[in-house]
Amino acid sequence: TLPFASPCSSASCVDRSLTHMPPPPQAVAKGGGITWWRDRRTDGGRGTKLPTHPKPSHNFLATRRAEAAAAAAAAQRGPDTGGTGIALSGGGNRAYTCSFGVLRGLAVKGALDNPPEKQWMSGASGGGWATATYSFNQTVPRDVLLDVGRAALSPSELTVEACSTVEPRSMGQPVSTKPMTYCSILLSFPLSCIASSLALQPFGAISWIRNVWRVYLAPFGVPQGKLFAASAAEVDAKGGRRDDYLFPAKYCASTPLIGITMYGPSVAQLGPIPACTLPGCIGMSLAKDFVRNINAADVAAATIDGPSPEEARAKHDNCAPVQYVVSPSEVATGYSGPPAEVSGLACMSETLDIGHVPGVPPSEWSRGFGKANSLEFYIGAGSMMEAAYLSSKRISPKGRIENAVLEALLPTARFETNVGVWNTLKLGDGGNLDNTASLTLLRRQCKEVLVLMSSGTPFCSKCSNEEHEDNTKQKRPPPSKMTQNEYDAAALSPDLSSLFGVPLIAADGSWNYTYPGFNYQTNRVFAIKRYHELCEKFEAALASGAPLVARLENVEVHANTFHGVVPYTCNYTVIWNQAPRQWLEKVPPATLEAVLNGEVDSVNTPGNFPTFATLGQNKGLMEFTPLQTNLLADMMAWIVDAEWDKLRPCFS
């Protein structure tokens, strides 16, 4: 086995001991490591001419050095487990704004300062934007960023006038005064097409990533193209240049984690294919079928008494996504399941150091886009929910337009998994597998896990006598008359309920509450009896008009090989995005009428306050009014204050 060398600090710094070696007789892959050279000489090495084989590329060697450096760094750090984890769920600007309010509430309570133990902040999709903004803000004082001054306003003081402007340097600015719009996306297409040709990335992906940076990072002094690391000392240890890196804000006591999804292709279906560069979509011509195979396998595994995830995948060309989590120190997956062609990653190491050699060609990690290890690349790629959305729609009878759109949206990652052998992968929304953002915290065995669920649907009360509608728009009986299985599936969103082993589709297909990406067999880590306890706590809170905050203590965490979770015990606390009656009764009626267009009775219906649409709110792409932004963030901060007795143990 070839020994690893120390990482270098520039593209030109390449270990000559690795590149000036005798021609390799044979290149082979073995188990978890790579054995590159196998001597096939039959005469003891005397006079036999060796066959010619490709040498490993500089990128391949850089990647292997990265793995060695990551392993050494992990060994020095020791086990990164325990402590407190804050999970900010996905949900676009709704999730970003809810996170803005909750972080404000926690900051006022001092929960984000000098934690007694290790503290993590995990984000998926819109929650990932909030995690990145809070953690890597370079220019704005924290209290200004979180607009802490608004915490002094009581609900009765939230008049229309008091909510009509947003602090220009706060986290409320990106969603209200300078949001992402259809126009900004379209205007960036020409430049993105040129950049995509140079970077070997889909033009739509580059446009999206650039706009995510412009809206959520640029206002807070985050430059483009910077690698990121936990500290300057870590960069020095790797031989890097500090100027190439971005570090967490000085006030940030939490280690940020951002979820991304790695899609295939599986080699069986698509083979080694190039990255798509232009609207012509060279490359993944079967993108639609591939993504639909993933969704079909998920739906099968989410059905009561359905096939196992492995069986479902086998019937759909082994198409399967894998959850990866980005931290300042590594990009890693906890997957330890069957060695099927899961996203084509079977021969790739579990952990890659994402910032080991500044300036090395980006194909060392992900093809093109300047320094593709940059922060904007990951939070942009990790919020590509459009892919899952479009894959469930038929844009044209033969799917040709859909293929093009999917291919243009998903960023491409290329890995050299053996000498001269490349695998092409697609990156997508981290919320497509774990929208709660909490499974990565359970993998780290956090003792306390606080989850903000910025749901787009209200809690479905068992006491309701109104007809319900499932995800296929079928009319269902009132929750009070549902079977236990159907009520379990309908009560909360599938991203959370799947963690408790709740089947989401009836065996006969009569009801369906799933969404592609979540199934109880892949995500289950808790017993379903704890889910019933959670729902009972929410029912009691709803009846009393209190916020929907529930704390589950001494929860047994079950092993899960899909997410690398091992058995242990934790406390799991959930904040649900729903307007409590105790708060609504204090807010001036004129303010509620203004934010709801007079529909006060429908305060908790999808598309209205506080469950704003992920896309298309206010007839724009992702755009809130200052009134909507302030009121949602103010409500979440008030909930933290009102329920502090339940939340305090998470941080003590």
C-alpha cells in the first residue's frame, strides 16, 4: 500500500515521492484502502518488462492525502460526540425566518454563549442558510444580526407600524428587502452559462449557488470562493494559507453542520458520464428516470409492510441517495449499510478533508466552480429542493424538458475512485433525506437535541372533526375518526414522523402522507410509543393555547446504519411552527388582519401565517414582506421565552 504524504499548501506543491514512481504493473482496489501496485513479475524482478498502466493523477493522490489528513486530524481531536445539538429544519425562507427568531430568543437567554459542553448547530436547506449566516457572519455584531432589540417588544406592541421595517443588517434583510426573485435568477443566467463552460458545472446550479451567496452571505461580509475551517490553527497544521479560508464568527460557540444529499448515478444505469455544462445537457440524459427511481424506492419503503429499503432499491436500479454532512473540518457520511451501489460511492472513503490543499484543482473534491469547497457551494447545493419538486411533476409527456431542468439545476461532483476511474455524482437538498437536521446530531450522540420544525403544515389534532386531505388530495375522514395508523401518518409532517417509525402510506394505498425522501424504514431511530407521547404533549398544549413545545426525556435511540446512528439515550425537544392562541390573543387585530389579509380564522392553514409557502409566497419566488418577516421571527422568539422552563435543560 502506497504511504501517504503530508498535504501541501498549493496546487504546485505535489509530493514527488508519489508522482515519480516506477510504472505500475497493475492497479487494483481493496476493501477500505487502495492498493495501487501489484508486482506481476515472474522471474524475481530480473529483466522482465513491466506492462504499461496509468499512473494515478495528481487529483487522485491529493484526495488520498486528504483522507489520510482527515483521519489523522480526527484521531487528534478524539471523538466528537456528546453535548448539545440545535437542529434547524428545512423549509426555505420560512425555516430561515423561524431560525432567525429562535436564535434571537436563545441569545437573549444566554444559551448560545460559552456552553458548558460541546455545542452543535445543524441546518438543512433553509435551516442551512440560517446556520451559515449565523456561524460565518464576518461584519455584523451578533445582537444586530439577530435584531435582539425586538425581543423587548411584547405581543401587544407588534403593531403594523412596529413591524413594517426590518433592521437592514439583521437576518431579516435577505428574505424581505433583498430577496431571491425570478428576475435575479434569470438575470444571472448569461454569466452562469459562461461560468458553467469553464467550470464544468450545470449553468442552473451555478446561477442558484451564486444567488444563494448574494442573498444570504454577501450582506454579512462572506466573500465568494473561500474554503472554510474551524480555526487558523487547523489550517496551519495542514500547511494551508489562512487567506484562503473563512473561519466561524468569534461569537459562534457552536460547530456548524450543513446537510447535503449525494445522488447517484448508479453505475448500472448511467455509467461514467461527463458533467453537464450547457443548456444542451450533455450528460445525465436519464436524469428524470434516475430521480424517479429514487422516489419510487422511497415510496415503496414508506408503505405499511412494504419492502425493505434494500429490496426497494434493487427493484429500481439501486438508485439511492446518501446523506452527507459538511462541517468546517470534513465532509462525511455516517452511512454504513449494505455495500450496494449507493450513489456510486461504494469505493469511496467515508471522510474527505474539505480544505486540505488550497488552490488544488477543484476536481479533487467536486468538479469546477472555482474553489468548489467554498461555503456558498455547499449551502447552495444543499438547498436544491427544486429537484425533488420537479421530479414529481410531468412537465412534458416524454419528460424532455424535465430532464433538462433537472440536469441544469443539480451541481455535479466528480470523484476519482481508483486510478483513472471517475464517478459522477449529483448533489442535492440536504432536506431530501433528513429535513429535521437532527439525525447528524444523533450520530454524534448529543445528550440534548433541540429541534426547530419550521413546518409548512399545522399539527393535525385528534380532536378535529373537520375532513382532512392527504398528500394526493384525497378527502379523508376527520382525524377523530381516523384509524390509529392513519392518524399517526397525518398528525405531523413525514420528515419528523419517519424518525419514529411511522408508516406513511396505507398497505392498500387508500391514504398517503409521504413525500419523496422520507420513509420510516430508512430514518427510524425512535420507538413509535415516544411519537404518541409527543403528539399527546402537543394536544395538551393546543388545548391550553400554549406553544407547541414538547420535551421527551430518556429517549432510547436505536441503531440506524443508513445514518450511522448507534444506540444510546438522549433528551429530544421539539419546537413546532404553529401560532399559539396565548400569543394571538395579545397581538393587535389590525396586525393579524394585515398579515392574513383578513383571514384570521385560517391562521394556521398552509400558505398563510405562520406556515408561509416555501416557494411562491406573495407571488414571488422567495419573498416575504417586512411585516411577515418580523411577525414570524417575533413569534418564535416569544415562544422561546414563554417555554424557557422546557428549553433550559437543553443548555444546562
